[in-house]
Amino acid sequence: MSDTAFDCVACGACCFSRNPRYLVLLPEDRERDLPRDSLIVDGERSFVDFSCGHCVHLQLDLTAGQAICAVYDNRPEACRAFRAGSFECGKAIRANGILGEKVREVRVA
């Protein structure tokens, strides 16, 4: 997949999950300025809220088929480590499809 140019803003496949606790925050994320109401806190662990089917920080522009991270500068460590074109990226695309197409299909139907 590394030969392909990836446009994460038009894809967003890695930001979707049916698991509301898909993304656990790591110790490195404690100092990040993430909105408290965007997190699920369960005892000692915190998660980014995915209960709407995607990351709560994902801003979708259905007209343009774009997905923008509202907290990009403060995004969690797991998001920082995710690389476009990686094996994990390919898995997310196969599982979730390309965001622009997928969101339009779901929301229009």
C-alpha cells in the first residue's frame, strides 16, 4: 500500500468503530487538552467516545466527503502512531471503507 497516495481527510476509515470504547487513552495522553465530555471514564481508564459509530472528535463534511479531526494538535497517542498506508490503515479501509463514500451511503439511506 505504500505506493499509493493517501488522503486521510477524505478517508477517515481509522476513525470508525462500533465499539464505544475503541480508543483507550495512554499515560502519554494525560497532559493532552481533550474535551472532558468527549471521554468515557471507567475507573482508572479513559476512552475516547465512539458511541456514535466514529470518534466523537471527527467532524464530517458530507458535501465535501471530508473528515477533519477537531483535536488534531492534541490527538491521542494511538492516533499519532497510526500511519497512512500502514498494514493497520489497510485493515481499517477494508473494514470501514473510504469515509466519504461510506458516510454518504449511511446518512442518505
